[in-house]
Amino acid sequence: MNEAKGTALITGASSGIGTLYADRLARQGYDLILVARNATKLERVAQAIRKATGRQIDTLPADLANPAELLLVEARLANERSITLLVNNAGIGSTARALDADVDTMSAMVSLNVEALMRLTYAVVPAFVARGRGTIVNIASIVAVAPEVLNGVYGGSKAFVLAFSQNLRHELDGTGVGVQVVLPGATATDFWDIAGTPVEHLPGEIVMRADQFVDAALTGLARGEFATIPSLHDESRWAAFEAARQAMAGELSTSTPAARYLAA
Ligand code: NAP
């Protein structure tokens, strides 16, 4: 075990953003536990990173949308004391419109993007708080704040990730446990094939390379950011959005309806 950094458990590490997190975190000195369904791909990723870094890389094949398999990952997070970082990255998207979307596919997306992320976080938080140390990185999406862009259930699932992370940051303040939420814009991975629109169909100027995205997200983490949006160039946009939200928050619950709702 690497005492300095500890172990990072990364979900969705068999491809795309998760594989790059695995590579970069191992190079930073973390040992890894890699989770995804495809055991062969996971082992291939693990072997390449072991060879490049000499770190201890375990694989834990699991379908996180399957409650029994999810429980195995929850148990590992709750009980393995070396774990210092959870990267909740596994997720699927959709570009289908509500009238065309298959509701069972939507449910499967909610199971992974919402339910699994929530349960894995709940598994690790007590352990991190007890040790006064740990970091949770939740991969959301820019659709968390722009749900009109893609499928609405996908946008809603990522709005959950953002809101859940905002609450966690608030509740875990002072415990020594850190929370980062990352909002990728379009990133060149297999995600788009699975979502129903190959990435080649998107205008090149809105698509970021996955390695650039992950390096930027890790820079955000090192800067101590809560919300990291690698593709948002004008940082003051998020600050203004957040300031407006927080200013309104104190006015959202009152004993009387607003004047505009009182009968004339
Ligand atoms: P990706 O290349 O398709 O990777 C998705 C990962 O999730 C794979 O490792 C996949 O592995 C794993 N996964 C899928 N279903 C799973 C399940 N039921 N149980 C366990 N693992 C599962 O896509 P990506 O772009 O790297 O996506 C990573 C995250 O970024 C997602 O949360 C996505 O919503 C978010 N994101 C991506 C973009 C983008 O443009 N690419 C934009 C915004 C947000 P297996 O198939 O082996 O299970």
C-alpha cells in the first residue's frame, strides 16, 4: 500500500475518462482499484498502468446497475482502509428525445448514474469521516445546468450528481473529507456511440480530447476547486451563477405566497 496517497477506486475505468483518471492517478502515486463490467478490458488497462508505474492495480469487475454486484463494491469501499479517493465516473448517456426514448433504457441509466453513485458515496463517507481524510470526485456533466442539450433523463441524472455533491460538500465541511464535482462538456470517448450520436457528428470546436479533459479536471482538484468545468473559459460565469443561486436560496421558503399568487 502506498501510505502517502493511498488507493483510488475508480468506476468506469475500462475506457474513456475513467482509464485516463487511472493512468494519471497511478502516476501521481496512487494504488488503484478499477471497476467496470468488462473484466478483459479492465485487466488490459491494469496491466498497462502496472507496467508504466509499478503501482499496485487491482481490478474489481462489477455491473454497478446490478444491486448484488454493486454491494461488493460498496463493501470494498466501506472496509478497505487504504482507500483515500473515490472517483464516481461510470455513467451512460442518451441523445434520445422523450418521445423516442425507451423507458427501460432510461431506468437503467438512472440505476447507474444516480443510484450506484449515491450508494458508493454512502458506503465510503462514514469510513472517510472516521479517518478524517478522503476525497470524492463525482463526474457530472454540463447538462446538469444545461438539460436542454441532450436527453432529459440524462440531464436530470447529472443534475442529481451536482445537487448531491453540493449537499455533500456542505455536510462534510470540517470533517477533512473533500468533494469535487466535475462537469465535462462533450469529450471524445465511446460515450457518444453508446448515447446514440457518434462523436464525429459533433462540431469539432465543442469536443475536448479526453486526456486534456482529465488533466484539466485533476488540475481543478489540485487547486481545491469544488466545481470544475474544464471547457468553461470565463470562470466568472460559474461564480455569478452560484452567487445568484445562493442569494435566492434564503428567499425560497416563506409563510405566505408571493403577492403575484394572491387572488385579485
Ligand atoms: P465511456 O468511454 O463510455 O466510459 C464509460 C465507463 O463506464 C466504461 O468504463 C464502462 O465500462 C463503464 N460502465 C458503463 N456501464 C456500467 C455499469 N453498468 N457498471 C459498471 N461500469 C459501467 O464514457 P466516458 O465519456 O468516459 O464517460 C465517463 C463519465 O463521463 C460518465 O459518467 C459520463 O456521463 C460523463 N460524461 C461524459 C461526457 C462525454 O462527452 N464523453 C460528457 C459529460 C459527461 P464497461 O462497459 O466495461 O462496464
